[in-house]
Amino acid sequence: MSIWWSLHLRREAASIPLARRLLLGTMETAGVDPDISFDLCVALSEACANAVEHGGGQGAGGASAVYRVTAYLDGEKCRIEVADSGPGFPARHGGRCAHAMPQAGPTDESGRGLCLIEQLADHVQFDNRPGRGAVVSFDKVLKWREDALLKVS
């Protein structure tokens, strides 16, 4: 058995807890280990915050632009994608965060999210879609509780 869902959310800070709660509820119900669930929820929050902050301007008619969150859980891993309609990642990004992005200072209030995602997930990919925004995709191998619904035997 596998589970997947996709959300189209307004590019507003209030949308971030909604995505996080849906992911957490899905993982709790399926029986994912709480430590893995926590890591994925933090990574999702950071990816959503990045889409909200950098994901583009106003939509048609002055309405807030949207971003999309998709999550796939199967017996082995969870894959999450957050796609926005913004300008994309800087050309210098190109891969591993620690090597490509400037380090945030100790008093900076932002600039750590993408690096944090890389630390919490097993595999991370940052893609630009020319003229259509950016996509942050990340995977994590799942661990299961004993009573898990999707547990691989």
C-alpha cells in the first residue's frame, strides 16, 4: 500500500502549518517512526517557507500566487516536492548548499532553510523550471513503528 497527496496552497505563511499537519497526520496514521516524521515535517516547513517567501508575485486578478506540495509515502521512503512559480534558485546554487550558498550569520533571521533540508533528508534536489519557478524535492528512507499500516516486512 502507498499513500500520496497533493495540495495547491496560497503563498501565505498561514498555509505552512496546514501542509505540515497533513504530512504529520498521514505519517502518524501510516505508522512512520516519530523521529523520521519530525525530520520530514521540519524539512517540509522549510521548503514551504522558501516557496512562500520567494515563490513569485501576485496571481491573476491580484490574488495571492499559489505553490504546490506533493507527498508520496510507500513501504521504503517518503518523497516530498514543493513547487512554486517564482524566479527559481540563483545560478550559483547548483547543488550542495554548504558549498554553493553563502553561510548565514549568527544573527541572520533567514538563509538556513535549504541547508537544513539537506541535513534532514537523505536525498535533495533543487530544480529550476525556466519561466515557471523552482522545485525542491527531497526523499527520506522510512522507519516504521511495530503497528505500522505500510510497514515493509
